[in-house]
Amino acid sequence: MNSYEKFDLKRVINASGKMTILGVSKVSDAVAQAQKEAGQSFFEMQALVEKSGQYIAKLLSVENATVVSSASSGIALSIAAIIGQGQEYNIYNPYSSKIQKREIVMPKGHNVNYGTGVEVMIQVGGGKLVEAGWANECSQTQVEMEITENTAALLYIKSHHTVQKSMLSVKEMQEVALKYNLPLIVDAAAEEDLQTYYQQGADLVIYSGAKAIEAPTSAMVIGRNPYIPWIQKQNKGLGRAMKIGKENIVGLVAALELYLANGNESKESMLHRLHPFVDKINEIKGLEASIVPDAAGREIYRARVKVTSDQTTAVEVIQKLKQGRLAIYTREYQANNGIIEFDIRAVNQEEMLDIERKLKEVMEAIV
């Protein structure tokens, strides 16, 4: 009996991308084996945390690193670490009124909901968010205007969820941080480049393990000392509620090694799989399909499907695709414009045929 049968769950095809609501990514057999071996072993956990971080740091040519339970915990723990500065009182009393320097300056257009609000994680870490600029604009000058004697750090969210236009770059944010002698945290959870933001001067950079790297549920924070050891000290404070198990620490490292050796699916491979998929969808009455690149500039290509029928809407088609024992999840960001996107990175050939069949069934029942 598999998990679908045991828990009476729908089978899911994830054509929405590496989304937390669907379990993010599939792990490889090699990563699962590494998890199994770690799960059947004992470790001195503090040593595993520290030495696995040092190993990651060598792989990525950075000063230090640490594995945490998720990118969200990475934000909270990075902020708690910078506010607490490794001091025992602060670790045990993260919200104490005795700690005045806890303001976190971030562009207003970066305070987005990615499953929870960025501001929520700032608050969990003991920070007080100060938004800079406007929702659709933020410059270096506007960031500088918000810096006070109580500013603890600058935070930059590198994500397709954030406002993209009229925003200062990571490098420009780093220049402000350097000018005011403040640490810069970059949340790059779903990004595929694991070195650029560190090389641009960020002090802490957070990556989800389960997204680009295709690790089990986890994240890594790469960066500089003393910030990384301060994060690790948070395991005696806030980090205790966010601790990561031995299996997923070792699993992330194994996935990272595979990622660095092989990378993700190439542009050519994605396009090779997308062309016949798009051609089949274009045979379905009421739909027009094409191939589009990722709007945030990542090396990702997707199928863009326009619902042209006047008898239904993209929102209705999306909902019907989720119904029944086979639930197909798509990218819904442009549904109000009549557009559905299919991200095929986690979709195999058999599943692509399932998508084609169900789309055809849905449209034939309507049109």
C-alpha cells in the first residue's frame, strides 16, 4: 500500500514549479540513500552541524555555512543571530526590551507573501521591519533614509514574488550596507546561482535545499564569520523549535554535491520536452499554447496556455484540473488574465501525457 492509498490522498502532478504546498521537489535515489544511512547512524549533532557547514563552505568557496530546517527559518535565525550577536542572554531572551538595536531595513516591494509574509519571519527572529521606498520603487537613497542607530541589518529578497521594476540591485544594497557598516542578509531561496550574492558582498545568503538543489526539506545559509557561528548558537534559543534532523543535513550535502556536478535540467532539454507538449495542447479547442522564459530571468522555460474559449475561464480550468483522483497543479499567477503556465521541471514524460489527456477532457466537457 503506497502513501496515496494509506492516507486516501489524490495523486498529484506538480506542474506549478518547486512549491512548498506540494512538497517542493523529488529527491534522487542517491540523496534518499544518504538520508537512510544518516538515519541509521548516530552523531555528535553539534559537530555534524559545524563540520557539514565547513564542508559546504569548501564546496562553494565561501567562508562558512550552516544547514537549517528551511529558508524561512534561515531568515528568522539570521535576524536573531545578528540581533543577539552570540550573547547568551540574548539567545535566551530574544524579545527582551533591553535589546534596542533590532530594526531590519528592507525594500517595501520585498515584503511579500511567499506562503507566509516575509515580515512574519522577521518578527519571529526578534526583528522590527522598516520598509524603504515604495511598493514599486526603492533606491539606495531611500534605503539610507531609513537607517538609524537602531538598525541591525539590511535584508534583500531575491525572488520572482517581489516587485522587479525600479528596485536597487543586491550589489547596490551591499554598497549601502558597507557605507553604514551593517550586515546584509540576502534571501535567495529559489535561486540557482549559489555564489553570486556572496561574491557581491552579502554577509549571509539563504538558499532553500528543496528547490533548485532538490534536497529534502532543508536550507543552507552561507556567509561570513561571526554571523554563521551566531546562527549555530541559536540552536540553544529560537533554533530549538526549528531544528533539522541528521537525515536532512546529510541529505542536503549529498544533493548539493550532485547539483554542483550535474546542474539542473538544461535549456535545451526543457525546450526539447516542451515543443511536442505545446503542439499537443494547441490541438485542443479553446486553448492556445506557446513557450515562454521565466519572468525573473532564471534559465527556466514553461508552457504558457491561453484560454480562448468564451465558455470558460482560466480560473475554472485550473480548478477542474485539480478535481478527481489525479490533481494537476499549475502556475496560477496570471489566471485573471486568462493564462495558465505549466512548469515541467518536476514532470516526467508519462505525467506530461496525463496533463494532455486531462486538459483535453476538461475542455471537451466545456466547449
